[in-house]
Amino acid sequence: MNLFEDDQILEFQDTIDKWITNSVTPNHPSWEKQGIMPRQVWCEAGELGLLCLTQEEKYGGLGLDFRYSAIIYHQLMKAGASATAVGFAVHSDLTANYINHFGTHEQKLKWIPDMACGKKIGAIAMTEPAVGSDLANISTKAELVGDQWVLNGQKTFISNGMSADIIVVVARTEATPGKPHAGISLFVVERDTPGFSSGNCFNKLGLKAQDTCELFFENCKVPKENLLGKAGEGFVYLMKNLGIERLGIAVMCMGQALGAFETTLKYTSERKAFGRQIASFQNSKYKLAEMKMNLDVGYAYIQKCYREFLEGKDITVSASSAKLWASEMSSKLIDDCLQLHGGYGYMDEYLISRLYRDNRVQRIYGGTSEIMKEVIAKSILSN
Ligand SMILES: Cc1cc2nc3c(=O)[nH]c(=O)nc-3n(C[C@H](O)[C@H](O)[C@H](O)COP(=O)(O)OP(=O)(O)OC[C@H]3O[C@@H](n4cnc5c(N)ncnc54)[C@H](O)[C@@H]3O)c2cc1C
């Protein structure tokens, strides 16, 4: 089963799979122990053209469409390298993409080529300790003083937060009572900026090799030219990218679901109880049949969303449906797969155990399942 069937994408998928088998899978357990991926992985991925590949060649990218980045995250997730998939997606499809969409030619030239080769790592900082879903109500402030923006505030749960060199930060530039969306802007903050610091990595349920942490801005002085686009337009910019970001999460969920399905098919075909293959029990067969059906349905819908996106259609609502459906479906599917493994499914050395831990967050980040329902409901109801 493949996410896309085009020959060129399948060829690219082969290259990714070889890299995952040789360089990622054997090292992932040690990255999990360290709680972070080494920089060398980023450089290797950059060399192979796996970072920022949707960016134009003049900025170090390959000028490919978003199906090519999706296939990287899908294959990494399928193999259980979830932290790597999330790290790369945040770096390439979020951080670099914001710079590409809303930055000037000079800004793109300054930051994207270093991100494309893996020399510099990207992160996006929206969430704050008191505000996640209700993003318009952030309190991190940016004030223009002379030719610098002075940032004060705190961000939390930031993926790649410890390694990031280039951070797109969402901050309030204007108090707009009654219209909180209006006074928000995006800035690029570089790690060595005075007044910027990051906290320790959080201990998490899953994504153990992901460096998720807090970021602090204390009179952090950012050059005036690091504002992305226009002041006050930040919220609109965030909304513009949400479709492709959420579709990316749906793809990752499908990767995890496929990985779980394949490993469970193999396990239940080999393991025996009562003198029979586990897979031969009616309950197992029906569960596996349901999984196959869900995978087929999910891929068909996601392929449709990508077609529409590449045709330039607005996918805000369909990507929310894809994220909601794929995250909820994969969560149930992986739970069923773990059950079919019996006690071995609870052991760390089994892929299904890691998929179970790593999948849970898919229903939370990038907008929770409840927020996805809000988006869909808004599109069908007038109030
Ligand atoms: C591992 C991980 C990585 C992350 N990476 C990043 C990152 O790189 N950058 C970043 O900026 N953020 C990141 N986040 C933050 C993530 O996007 C937020 O956690 C998420 O948006 C939810 O916000 P919250 O945690 O504040 O929950 P809250 O907004 O406090 O929500 C709590 C509960 O209330 C529900 N709720 C809230 N509002 C409504 C409503 N209107 N209707 C119904 N129910 C509602 C939610 O669905 C949820 O169930 C990450 C989070 C995690 C766990």
C-alpha cells in the first residue's frame, strides 16, 4: 500500500526507505535516550535533498510539490521514526514555508538555503503556557523601539525548540480590543539574539527523540528587517498555511497506521495460540479487514485533498476533516494492533509499542480534534 502511486514519487520513496533503513532505524533508540536527534542527521537529510524540497532551487530547494515532502513524513512515521518526521515537517513545511510565503527575497536568501542543507534548524513558536487553541489571545509582545523589535513573553511545547537556530515567532504588535486577531505579527528570531533562551526539553509520553521545549524572550532585540510580511497580518498568514500543515499531520497518521497494520499482519501470521495462527481467529481477521478498509478510505480522501491543493483550491475544511479522521482512525487502529500483539505489544522493542506512544499527540497538536470539529461545523452552519 502506498500513499501515492506515481512512478517518480515511488522512486523517491525508495531512496527515502533506504536512508531510513540504513541511517535512521538503527540509531533511533539512542536518539530517544538522548531526547534529541543529532545535528548530523539534519545535515545528512539536507545532502539527500529531504529538507525544504518544496522551496525554489534559487533558495536551495528542489522546487518539488508538497506530495514529495508528505512521502518523507509518511515513510518515517511508518518505520516508527516519528520524532524525525515531526522535526522535519516543522522545519520544512512550516518554518521555511512561512519564510517563503511571507518573506522578501532577501529574507529567503538569508535563511532558507541554510535550512535546506540542514546547517540551520527551524521551529515555529505559537503556543504559550496560557494559550494554545485560542491562538488569537497570545500575550507575547513585540514593540518597535528605534530600528529593533523588542520581544517579551514565553512560548511552550515548541518542537525542535532546543536545536532550532531560526524560529518563526508569533507575537502581538498592537492591542486591538475586541479584535484580538488583528494585532498579531510574525518574526524570525535567530538563536544568538540577545534576550532569547530555551528551557530544558520536556519529558513526554511519546516522540522521545523530539526536543520539545519552552522558549523565553526577555527584552529580546530583533532587527526591524526580521518582521515577516506586514505587521498585524500574522493571524491571516497563519490561517493561510493551516490547510497544508493539517494535511501533513493526516499523512503522518496514515504512515503510523500503515506501519501498525503491516507489523501486526506479520506478527499475527507468525504467532500461534491454541495451535492456530492468531490471524486465523475470526476476531483477528475482522479487525485486520477493518484496518485495510480504513487505510484504503483514508488514502483515497488524502489523495483527493492533495489533488485539490495542487489545483489551487482552498483545502482549509477538507484538511481539517482529513486530520480529524486520520488522527482518530489511526489511534483506534494502533490500539487494536497492540491488542493483537498481546503482552509483547506493551514492550518497547516492538514497533507497535512506539507507534502507540507516538500517535497520541496527533489528536492534539496542529489543532485539537475538537477544534477540527469547530472548523468543519463553521463551514456548514451559519451561526
Ligand atoms: C508534542 C507537542 C508538540 C508541539 N509542537 C508545537 C510547536 O512546534 N509549536 C507550537 O506553537 N505549538 C506546539 N504544540 C502545541 C499544540 O499545538 C497545542 O498543545 C494545541 O494547539 C492545544 O493547545 P493547548 O495545549 O493549550 O490546549 P487547550 O487549548 O488548553 O485545550 C484543552 C482542551 O480544551 C479543548 N478546547 C479548547 N478550545 C475549545 C473549543 N473552542 N471548543 C471545544 N473544545 C475546546 C481542546 O480541544 C482540549 O481538549 C505542541 C504540542 C505538543 C504536545
